[in-house]
Amino acid sequence: MATGGSAGSAACAACKYQRRRCTPDCSLAEFFPQDRSRVFRNVHRLFGVKNILKTLARAGCETMHCIIYESQAWDINPTTGCVPIIQDLQRRIRQAELDLCRAYAGIQAYRAAVADAAHA
């Protein structure tokens, strides 16, 4: 985990925003170093510090990356957030499934043609 601000470096973005001393065991310093104050502001605005800490304690580091991603999506598009991204991914999945079905149909047609040629 990243060290906080008490070891001579500046406070992390989370502690700086909250105007508190950043300790070496600061759980948010890893995700919000001092140069990521905008990222912390977005996450804080969407979830709040209390919920961020609860989520980090329950679900771990990977969840924090998802929270950061979602807050950045809401910052870019305040009316829909992640919805357009999710819809685009769903569209891509449907297209890939259709392509896969076509490929399977092509394989089946080829196998049938080879079987017919073998019997002829």
C-alpha cells in the first residue's frame, strides 16, 4: 500500500480534500495520490467518503478501480454516466454472438458438404 503524507511527502488527495493529516496507513492514499485530486473529487461527489471506505473494506482494491471508472464516466457525461458504455458493450456482445452463430453455421455446412462428398 502507498504511504501517506506523514513521511515527509504531501498528503494524498483524499486527506488534502478533507483537510486532515495523511497517515502512513491511509487506505485511500494508494488510489488517490496527491496529483489525483480531481479523481477524488469525482468519487467523493458520487459516493461520499464513508461509502468509499465501507466499499474498500468489504470488497477490496478492484472495486475501487470500478468506482473510480464510474465516477470519471459521470464526470464526462453527467446525464447518463456509464449507461452509453454499457449499451455499447452489450451491442458488441450481441454482434459477437451473431458472428459466432454464423461461424458455427458455416462449419456445419462445411462438415455436411464434406460428408456428402465422402458418401458420393
